[in-house]
Amino acid sequence: MIDMIEKKQARRDEMIEIPRHKRYDEWSTNSYKLGKFPCVICGKSVNIDLIKHRVYMANDGEHLLSIKEAMQDPQAWEELGQWPIGPDCVRMHPELKSYIVQVEKK
Ligand SMILES: [Zn+2]
């Protein structure tokens, strides 16, 4: 039993706090008012049909799961799911490479 718990925690070692822009609250509020999705980092509205990158948000809404963790533990993100990240924030956060999913074109 203890073994299982340790394994479950170990799989979330890569979970990181979302490096939110200092104006995230303001910009995301505006996005919601416009009926649009906010970028997970800066909160600016994104066009969900054109968005090319997403991240897996952990259930607390403040952390991201790495792609590897999300694959290994779908329950960790099923509630909040995947969230869009805008092209500017993808460029500005190269450290998030193992967290950002490239959306496949339809
Ligand atoms: Zn952004």
C-alpha cells in the first residue's frame, strides 16, 4: 500500500506551478467577459479554433502536469482538462517544453 502511494506521488514530481503573468487576473477576467478562453499563462483571450498549443492543468488549477505525467495519470487532469496557451507565451517560456502539447491539425 505504501509502495503504491509512493509511486503515485513520484509520478507527479514534474508538476510545476503555473508561471502566471502578473496581469493574469485582469486579462483573464476580460477574456471571460468576452466569452473567450484565456491563455493559461497571461490570461489574454485566445481563439480556441486556432490555438496550436495546450497544457494539462492539474486539479487544483494552479499547477501544470508534464506531458509524461498527464499520460501516466489521466485522473490528475480529467477535471480541468487541457487549457490553451497562446503563441507569445509558448515562445517566452521555453522551460515549459515538456509541458506543452502541440495540437494536431484537423
Ligand atoms: Zn499568454
